[in-house]
Amino acid sequence: MARFSAISDAAAEFERSTRTIENWIGAGLIHGYRGADRRVYVDLDEIEVGFKLFPGKMRDGRRPFGPNAKIVALPIEVEK
């Protein structure tokens, strides 16, 4: 079942700007849905799928380093 959300709420959910969500709609990566109140909504599940289908064009802000990032611990001594 679709989880519809206003663009501003979707932007907050995925840690992106509202302009980014609008750009994804404009590029045809996701759909925008106009509600009876004339506002545009997006399907949060569709955005999740878009992250997998278009990894070079859509990035999830909740994962700041990307899916292929390798973080390696450095041998750093912390002074007390």
C-alpha cells in the first residue's frame, strides 16, 4: 500500500531539500500526485525503490556516505 506524504514531509524524512524532491519528480524518477487540496504528494515507498533503481541520480540523505563507502578505523590516540 502506498504511503503518501507532502513534499516537505518527504524531504524531512529522507534528509533532502524540497527542491531535490521536486527535481526528482521533474526528472521522471518518481511520480507526483495532486491531492484534492491541490498540494502535490509523493509515495515514500516509491522513493525508497528509486534509491535502488537510480543510485547515481537519487541519494538517500539518511546514508551520508553512500552504499559503497568503506569507513576504516585509524589508530589514533586520544589525549586526556
